[in-house]
Amino acid sequence: MNYRHAFHAGNHADVLKHIVLLALLDALKRKPTPFFVLDTHAGRGRYDLHDAAARRTAEADSGVARALGMGTQSAAIGRYQQAIRACNPDGHLRMYPGSPVLAAMAMRADDRLFCREAQPDEARALATLFARDGRVHVQAGDGWAAIKALLPPTPRRGLVLIDPPYEAQLLEFDTALAALDEGLRRWPQGIYALWYPIKRRRDLQPFLRGAAKLPCTQILLAELLVRADDSPLRLNGSGMLLLNPPWKLDEELAAALPELVRALGEAGAGQRMEWLRQE
């Protein structure tokens, strides 16, 4: 595996993914009982946007930097802005929090986070970051295998975040669908959030047809395109496939997506939110 998220930290895909993640976590916190989070492809947890890897691509400039500077009427975007500012208390955007850090920031004392990361050096960095946080457990290893190993969890409320690198391109969609099917059979009441890239939308049709057949009664997708989806060579947008989404999450995202298109989009930008299944 050669993928390094440091090159892409804070890009438009991270903005969408982390807005959705925080909305999911806040929904879980509306009940007083504790919850469990599994982050299957966790990364190193925190990224310096001024280091050489991040500056080589400068993707954060058209992602988090724009999102942080935009005015918004969306509670979900405002929540994301608040979290990013909390990680940069001097007012200068330098550190970008990955999903484990955002989850830990949102969690309460009795909530639990389990992280898997396949790259040993990234896993070590993440373990060091959370060495003194007893709520967070970091394991080096295959994130896909964690779904079988760790589900169903205790407590039985919670979320599985799946954010793979898609190095195998379209083949990884089959792996993702199989993992979601396994997870639902082990833990049918869990919330599952799968991030996926959009290069050419037509290439996603087999994946979405497969997703609609998963053993789940509530399946929502939310997509953000920052440019036309007409090239297989660049990331033109991304989406979140959400299984068992919390009540009214669709309304929160419906308010956020058009604002993100205006702030982050170029020619051909757009958004999509659709229920693949709603019973």
C-alpha cells in the first residue's frame, strides 16, 4: 500500500467526509448511553498542512481553507468549522485533524473509539497521539478484517467509518460492499458510513446497484462534485454511503451540500442526495 493521506489532507473529500462524520457523532450524542466508533482506515490522525507532502499538492487550499472562510447557514458546516478552529487555536490554519481526532474530540468519557491502520508507521504515529487517552484503542492491521473481528461491539450503539484508499480502483468497491454486508449481518443496528471517490459517475453504477441490495432498510447517499465528473484520472468529487443514518440527517446534509458547491466548486460542480432505500 503506497497511499499517503498527507498529500490530500484537508481536500474537498475530507471536508465532505468530516462534515458527515461530525453530524453522525452529534446524533449519537443525543442519547445519554455510550457509543462505539470503529475507524477502519484511520491514518495518522493529524496532518501538518505546511509540511512538504501537503504543500506539494496544496489540496487544502481549495478544500478546508475555503470551507473555513465561508459564511454559512448550515449547522453541519458550522460544526465542522468549529472543530477545525479548535485544532488551530492561534487562528492560522496549519493542523488538519483526521477522523480519529475529530471523533475523539466529539466523544464523551464513556464512549469508545477503535482505530485500525495498515501502514505501520502511520499506526505508530496514531498510537503515540492517543497514548494517554483510555477511550481510544489503536491497532496496526487490515481495516477490512476489523469489521469481522470487532463487530458486534460493546456498547451496541455506534458507527463504523470506512475510508479506504481505493488503490485497487473499482475493485475496491466490491471489497467495500462485501465488508458492509458482513458488518450488517453481525451488527444490523449499527450506523455505517463509507466514503467513495467520484471520477466518472457512470463508473459508479454497478457499485450503487450493489449498495441498494444490502440487507438494510435505510440507505442514503450524499455526494459533492467540485468539477464535472468526466475524467478517470482525477478526483472530481466524492460521496458518503450511509446505512441506518440517524433521523433528520438527510435534512442537515440537504442544507449543507448546496453551500459547499458554491464555496468549493468550479465549472461543472454539483451535488446529489438520494435515498437508495427508505422503508
